[in-house]
Amino acid sequence: MQTIQIKDKLFNQYITEAQIQTRIQEIVSELSEKYKDKNPVFVVVLRGAFMFASDILKKFNYPCEIEFVKLSSYTGMQSTGKINMLLPLKEEIVKNRDVIIIEDIVDSGLTMDFFVSYVKGLEPKSVSLISFLYKPENLQKDVKIDIVGFTIPDLFVVGYGLDFDGEGRNLSAVYQLAV
């Protein structure tokens, strides 16, 4: 098992790069079947979802548009429960369109509950949510996730877009905090 150190914490490899890439291909196959003739708008939630979104979008070989939003609810290792929209969505681009939100992790569900409601208020044709990771044990808001990359227990994880205090996003695998 590979162990890495970020700042003063040790992390053990939890999901390998190969497992991630296999799951990406399955997700792209599902998206391609559903959206190949629809020219969807992919809304990528920064910063955490950038690697997941990049791998999906490189393989989605149909017309689409890509937008970015930046939402924040974390400080260090803790969710604050307060959602800030630091880079807002271009509202005019989603009206009457099929919108696919790409998120890194649905943990408490508070951020995606807020954001999905916000997007639905902009009158899209449809809204789908794809989350790389999902922690059902922590869910405080009932959020419908259309496609889940991996369901995990209540672990603190880094890598593949997820960070610990700003570091670790560039790792190609996912690592869990060593206890």
C-alpha cells in the first residue's frame, strides 16, 4: 500500500488511478448514450472536480459546452455549512438546456442541495448531477445524484482534485487519512 505525506498528515492509497480510469470510461459510456444528440452544458464545480471533469470531457466526443463555477464550504478539513459562490454561473447559458453538474464529492449534501436548486431556478431543460465521490453516512440534505463514481465511508480523502489545506489535488489516485 502506498503512503504519502501532506503537511503533517499521512495518507494511504485508497482508490488507484486504474480504478478511477475504468470508472471514468463507464461514466462516459452512460453520458454518451444519454446526451449524444443533446449538446449539454457541463458545469464543473471548481476546484475539486477539475481532474474528474477533464477526464470525462476528453472522452465525451459529442457537441457540448463547458462552464465553471466555484463554490466554497470548507475550511481545512471541516465543512462550514455556509455556501459561497465565488465564481458564479453564467445564467444565460443554462436556460432551456440540458445541464450536467460535475462535482468532486457529495458529503453533507448542503453545497449541492443549494447549487442544484439554484440551477433549477434558471429554467434548464434538465439537471443531472455527477459526483466523483459520495459519502452517504454524512448526508444532511437529500440530494439526487444521477451518477456516482465511488461511494465511500466517512473518510477524509485527498487526491484526484481533492485537497488537504490546498495540497494534494494533483495526485492521480485517491488517498485516505491514515489513523
